[in-house]
Amino acid sequence: MNDLYHPRSVSIRKTVIENEARDIKTFELVFLEQKEREKFKFSCGQFAMLSVAGAGESPIGIASSPLDDEYLQFTVKRYPTGVLTTALHSLEEGSELGVRGPYGNFFPLKTMEDKNIVIVGGGFAFTTLRSTIRYLLDDKNRSRFRDITVLYGARSPGELIYKSELKQWEERDDVNMYVTVDKGEEDWKGRVGLVPNILSEVGPSSENSIALVCGPPIMLKYTMPPLLDLGFSPERIITSLERRMSCGIGKCGRCNIGSKYICKDGPVFTYKELRELPEVAI
Amino acid sequence: MRKGDRLKEKIIQKEQIGKWLEKLSKDYEIWAPVKRNGLVLFHPVTSAKEIYFNFLNSKKTPKDLFFPQSEVLFSFPKEEVKKEVKTILQKPRIVFAIRPCDAKSLALLDQVFDSEDYQDPYYIERREGTLLVGLACTHPQQSCFCTSVGGGPFAKPHLDLLMADLGDGKYFVEALTERGEGLLEKDDSWQEPQKKDREKLAKIKEEAEEKVKSKLVTKGLEKKLDKIFDSSLWDRVHQRCLGCGICTYLCPTCHCFALLDEKDKARVERIRNWDSCMFPEFTVEASGHNPRISNRERMRQRVMHKFNYFVERYGETACVGCGRCIQSCPVNMDIREIIEEIRNE
């Protein structure tokens, strides 16, 4: 009970700069005491508070899979006005920081079994979807799910994250990968087009299917109509919301939308639930 | 105590209170309303002489005895992080002469800080280690509206003891919990209440309730608020608001906070400070995006949280009608008028 606001100590084992603008970095964290990793039981879609002494805490989605049992990964975009994200980006491998969590609800992995899964991601909001894809594609899990389709887009080729993994997934024959960019570059041989348009083009079947969608608000807004057109019912479209948080456990009072706390009742909501919330313009 | 037994009731003479408190202060730290520089606030006291019994209500609520305005939760470097939360209270406490409205507010805060899923150790230790001795309100103010939100000037819920000034040099003291009864240890000089004392009590209670003139209709308000999230009413009601946040700081049920770090050369402290939904920074994200962009959204949030969201979540209105937000607003905003406007919308 005394641990409520106390972060656990972790150290940075590895960092990967994910994009050309060099402001999106993946941190691979290991607990100073391995038993803490075992205690940190999470599911795809959850988040944790990352904590740098002197800079405070921020909620960040967990990007690694629950099956990655040695470490946790978080992909963080640095904002010039973001105190924690700036502090985090300045840390070197070997530095220590704190993790508190896991918090929030998660993607309905149980319900997703025996169904076709359509994953639509945009920009760097791809992190908890990446956790999910890693989980679904794991040898232990793959057979429990039907067709898996992944559509991922970024503004430009340089802004795509998890590049080497995207390539590995593209080489697999048990996942339909569609990677697109809003605007191509000279040496870009892949797809060019906005996520909602590519989604309509690809036209995944909604039969026995569930869609997970994460991206910037504008992408979410324009992705819902094509999904509905394809026949996905609002309760079969799952997304994740973000808000500023301080406690992560439904007490500090800032992340609510209507009576729902994003930290505790979310961050994962169905599109049906989302449409019933005030203040959400999707 | 056998079931069905009435808890103790006593008549205590005004001049006996000093002796009573002296006895209690051996085992308890006693906090009571004290008037200093014209300001009534709860302070630790060692003698009844320090207590300002004729107060209307304290300027600030006693909530910061349980949820301090600023509190160090722990400090880094990390060997100190691992240190368990120290015992927060050195001694059990009594909040003496707390008003029934403020006692009710603590029961509402319990819902947040002592929820089923996450229990806040800082709050809970203080709460469990503190007894509440209420002082009934015989002089409700113009800004009071407790009777409209499920309370009353003589309301007993959430108190351990309730005292009422009978006006003739006597206090009618009623134990409401066994812990409260424990404070009324046998003192031969105290009397048992007589029929006339009970009649007097009933009379002053009725008079006090009548003095709460504001009658707000809060029935159905929650449902009404469900429907008017996008109403133009919000464009109007926030116009005068300066966004100073005083309403939230003085509100006994407001509990928003921020965890943040303060550092000097030697160490970093993680601090919990009160925060306010009336401040623009409250919801601004690292990217600069702010979902509550203007006073309009923030005012709506404050009203909705108290009269709709909290009701939906915990089944009760997060307002006890103490009127502090009305008394201290620099531009004379009045939550009662806002509610009236909502009802008429």
C-alpha cells in the first residue's frame, strides 16, 4: 500500500532513435531487481508512469510485448515544451529512472481470439499496437487468431518507427502488412497515401473481425467512416485515448472525459463508448 | 455496548470544556477553530481559551488536515525512495468543532482516496487517526445551502460526536460512534440531558434549518446536465470568471492534485500539491494540445464534476453547500445562480 506513488528503479539497457527528426526514441528498460519485472504484469494497451528524478512523471504506453519478459520498452516523442520527455531523451544508456504501473485497461485480447484482426496505426501512436502485434505474432499465440492485417502510416518515410520490425513482419506470410506514407521521397518504393484512403483500398473484411485503431486525432476521425463503411460495428472498433495525467490511478482529477477517467476506465475504449462521451470529436 | 442501546448523551457546561479538552489532549492532538488576524482557521490548541467558538465557519476547510495543500511524498536519491512511508501522525487527532458540512466533505473525499482499487496511504492514515467532533451550526450564513445538498446545520453523519450550543451556557453533546463515545469518559460533573434540554435542542435545530434560506432544487440536476453539455449556457456563465481557482482551493470536496518534483543541489523531492481544474495548465499536454482550451470548458468541468460526474461515479453530489466559493469569489460568482440557470435551460 505504501508503494502507491513510488516508482520502481529501472536502468536504460538500450536506446533506439526511431525517426529522421530524431525526436522519437525507444527506451529498453530493465528493473534493477528482476523480481520487479515479474511483478509488473501487464497486457497490451496499458501504460506506465515514467519518472525522472527532478523532471517528474508522464504516462507512456508500453511498447514491448507482455511476453518480452526481461525488459520493458517505451517509445517516447520529445517535445520542446515537455519537461519529462526532454529529460528522458537526454538520458544515456545505463542511466536510472523510475517506472510506476502498469495502469489502465487493455485491448480485448480474449475477445480477439478466433477473429480476424485489423490493426490501423498512424505516426508514433503505434506503440501499444506494436506491443499487440508482437504479442499476436508470437509462436505461442499466432494460431489463436485468424487473419491479421496491419496498416501503418506516417507523414514521410523517415517518420516510420520500428523500421526493422516492419520489414520482418512484411516478410512473414501470416500477416498482411501495408505500410504507407503521406508523402513519398525519391527513394521510397512503398505506398503513398493517407491511412484512411489506403484502408478503403485494402478493404479488409469486417466479418468476424475486430479493428484496433491508434493514431493522431485527425487520423482517427477520418478512419472511422471507412471502417463503418466496411461493416465494422462501433463496438468492434477499438481505440486508445490520451490525456495529461498526474497520478494514473483515478485520483488527481485531470484526465477525465465526462465521468470516465482515461487512466482507469481507459485508455482503451470502443468507438461505441467513445461516441457516448462528451468532449470527444471523433 | 448492547445492540439497541443509545450512545451516550451529555450536557456539558461551557466552563467544563476546558477541563475536558485538557484531559483529551493527553492522548490526542486537538485542532480547533482559532481566530488570528481576523482569520478563522483550524490550528492545534492546548487550551479551550484559544478556541473561537462563535465562528461561522473557517475560511479554509479542514480538508488540508487530511490532504495537505503541499506535501512531500518521498525524496530521491533512490535509497530514500525505498524508505517506507513514515508514520504520518505522531499522535491521534481530534478535529474539534468541525461543521457538519465539512465532515460530510471528508466522506466524499474517502470515496476518491480510499477507493476499492487504489488506497492512498497518506490520506487514509490521517483519516483513520482522526476523530471528528462536530459543532452544530446555529448561525448559518446567507451563502449556506447545505440543506439543498443532503446536509443540514445539525447533520450527524460522518461525525464521532456532535455538540450543540444550547445558548444557556450548556452544550448538548451526543456520541455518534463508539470512538466518539470513548471521548465522553465518565465525568461526574456532567449531567444527563433532561427533557427541557432535548426540547431546546429540537428548537434550535429547527431554527437553524430555517435560517438556511437558499433552497436549491438539485433533484434531477444530474440528468439535466447530461443533456446540456453543448449548450450555449456555458458561453455565458464563464464570462465573469477570472480563472483564479479560489473556488477550488476553498472547496472542501475539491481534491485535484499534481505530483511534481522540486530539487536543490542535494536531493529531489516528489511533492503533491493541490491543483485546480480552473487553471489552463491543468490539462495541457506535452505537445501543447489542451483539451480544455478556455474558461468555458473549465467552468463546465467544475460544475459537471460536482453535480454530474461525481454523482455518476459515487452516487453523491460533490458539494456540501458550505458556500465558501460564493463568499470568496472576487467577481461574486455564485454556484447557486449557475445551478438555477442550468435548471431553467
